Amino acid sequence: MPIRAHRRLFGLLLTSGLVLTTVLVGATSSGPPKAVAELIAEDQPIPTRLMGAAGWLGRQFGQEDHLSFTFEGESFPDEAGTVDAVFALSVTGVGPDIQRRATDWLAARTTTSTGAPGKSVNPEHTARLILLALAQGRDPHAFGGHDLVVDLTSVMGADGRFGVPAAGEPAAKAGNPRGQGAAIVALYRLAPEKVPAKAVDYLVENQCVDGGFPDDFIADEETGCGANSTVPALVLEALALSGRKEAVEAATGWVDRYTGSTYGVNTGDLGGYTYGATAAGDRTLSTKSVGRMLKRQVSCGLPADLLGLGLRGAIGYRTANDEFLPAVVAKAVWGGARKPLGQRAKPVLPGPLPILGCPAPAPTAKPVA
């Protein structure tokens, strides 16, 4: 529901084409009005728009320390979405208090999500937690009582593949390219020289002929290659970090072809492709991808009924009039920011969450008498 706002400008701070003003948001049932930062820029540069999206994302937490999703009318905690949200807030420098709360919540859940007795280690989730711990200044060797690095390396097989099969599944079903790429990137952030070459080799060996990757490591027409292939962000970064030039060129070629259809690609995937293209050094493809993504943002060019403070800055799933999913917006933001995951970032806006604003209309010239 849109929030009525009363604006009081306390002055202007101009930095990098950005105008920061202070806005008083009208009182709600939770208490009196409070000041928030509004981001206004004539040309709406990409960093400004992403901080606006991050502000919207942060407000979806409310007083909670995690995101949730609803399935068949029941609400469930969304660990993967919460990790993506922390990445998004971290790379944009927004909401440090939310980042801390969410990181504490994720750390407390490691006993149920990775390496717990009777549970298999999920390579992708564990690797992403390592990157999150690094970004938040936490120790991945002691995160929620777990050594995430030991957990991750314990499930690398002799062939370099990360993962163990689920109960009743064949060994060939263990792991997937997403987890393989995430594991390689996480280990690279820790110590580049210690990334096992066989892990990278295994990833490259599972690349499809069209440059994409299957959902699972059984790469044939029925299980992923072809219509269902994809190029996860951290897979492309893993290839780039490992110097696998031919594999990188094939993967970026796949991304370029696939993202040619703006409507067909969801916003979260566009964020991932933006990130991957940046890691691969393809700035042109990266810029095209983030541009397509931001066409779906609720910003100044849209009808007034979409510009209420409740939606301003959000990015639609496929269009600016589509559903707005926090986990999808989170991936769009950290991908669009084009900063390496796992690097410690300083807060840019450590105070209240920002709102994407619009420049004031130009004054109408008075007729000459």
C-alpha cells in the first residue's frame, strides 16, 4: 500500500550527480514519522537506481531478520533469498543493521542447512555462505559454530565434483554446475592458489555445446543441455577467474543470444547475467543486461499510481507492472551492482533506508505581458 509522504528538504548534498534529501514519511501504526534518505538524480544513474531498489528490498524485512516466501498459503523462511538480500544490501552499502540481523539469523541456521549430522552439505548454499561471511567481516571457519570451508571441501570428490547424491539417487546426480561454480569462486576468494584445477576441469567438461550449462551434471538432451541450459552468474565468474577463455567466450555468447528476448528472461536471471558478464570482462553485454533489467523498475517514467513510496524502486519480475518478489529483486541488485561477491564493502548510506525519488518538474515559464 502506498505510503503518504510529507517532504521537508533539509538541504542538498551533491555527489557524483546524486542529490540526497531528507524526507519525512507520514506516521503509520508503527509510530511517528521518521526521516529517510531520498535519492534523486536527473539522469537516474545505475548506482542510484540500484540503491533505490535496495532501499525497497530492505523495507520488505520490516522488523524481521529474514525474508520469507509463501507456498499454498503457508509462509516459510527463505534462506537463499535472505543470502541474496544480504549480498544486495552489502554491495550497495544500504541497511547495515539489516545485514547484521540477517547474517546472525543465517549463522544460527547453519546447523540445519549445511553439515548437520544426518544432512548432506549443499555445496552451493555453503559456498554462498562463505562469500556472505567474507562480505560481512565474519570468519567462514567459525560461522554459526561451523567451519564452512571444511564443510565445502569435504564434499569434493576425486574427480573434482562438489556434492554428494541424495538418498536413493545415483552418484551421477551429485552436485550441479551452480554449486560447482559457487564453490570455485568461494575458494578463490579465500586463496586463489588453492583452487583445485580438477574442480574447474570438471565444470568445463560439463559445458553444453551451445555454451550454456545443464541443471545437473548429467549433460544430455533429457537432463539439461539444449532448451533448458543456462549460465549461472558464479559459473561464469569461476571460469573467468580460472582463465578458461574459450569456455568464457562460449558462455557469454550463450548469454548474449538468450537475453535478446527482453520479456522472456526474468529479472533475477538478468541480474545474474549482468554479474557474470562483468566478471568475464564483457562490459558491453553487462551494460545491455542491466539496462534491460532496469526498464522494469518502478521509477520516474511510470504512471503516478505506481510511484507511491511503497513500490518506488522495486523491480518487476518481467515488466514494471509485474509482481515484485524480494528474492528476485535482491539478485537483480547484487548482479546489477557489478561488484565481486565476498568483498567487504563499507556502508554508503548507513542511516535510514533510501527511497528512489524523482527530480522536481521544471518550472513553467510565465507568459510575457
